[in-house]
Amino acid sequence: MGPGAPAQVHDGTSVHRLVLGGRFLEQSYTGMAMGMPFEGLGYTGYDNATKRYVGTWMDTFSTGLMTSVGVGRPTNEKMTFAAESYEPSGKRILFDAIVKIQDRDHHSFEMWTKGPNGKKFRTMIVEYVRA
């Protein structure tokens, strides 16, 4: 979404589970996005070699892979990632991704990028509630 675009609200289901001996958190998402069926699959974990959190995301809107690296030190409330992806045209897009933990049953994921005017704007927020 571009700056100033109206918000779109969709429901979905996300299943999170630890995989590979608890080294990575797998997220499998199904639902709607931009009025269309949407599926996504991502992994987030801590890389002991680089001492950073790392992540990958792939979904049905693209054939590309979004990668992310944790920046700064996570707090009990928030983790921040620098993420990059490519548009179908091949243009590289940089994002700030923020995971906010409210409590055991609620968290959110936001993505921010620069608009044509150079100012950052939020492109997406996903609010999770444990079923």
C-alpha cells in the first residue's frame, strides 16, 4: 500500500511452531490479502555465528524471498529487523519490520518503508490473537 491509501482489513490464521530442535520459529499463514486468497510461510531464529536474529518469508504474492536481519538488541516488548525484498519488476525494496509483544496471547508485526517523498510510512500491520 502507498502512503495515504485506505486501510484494508482481512482475517486469517497463523500457526506458529518451533522447528529444528527449537532453533527456528515457523509461521504458516492462510487468509486473505488485498481481496485475494493468500498463503505465506516464514522462519525466524537466532544465528549464533553472526549473533543476530534472521528471518525468511515467502508467499503466494511473489516468487521472491524476503530476508530479514535483527538490528539492535531485542527488548521484552519489541524486536526490530531490517528486511529486503524485490518487486516483480526486480526493484529492491527495503523495509523496517517490527515485532511487538503485548502479552502471551497478543503480538503484532509491522512493516515500514520509504514513500516517493522519502518519508517512512507503515505499509502493513498484522495483529495476532491466540485462538
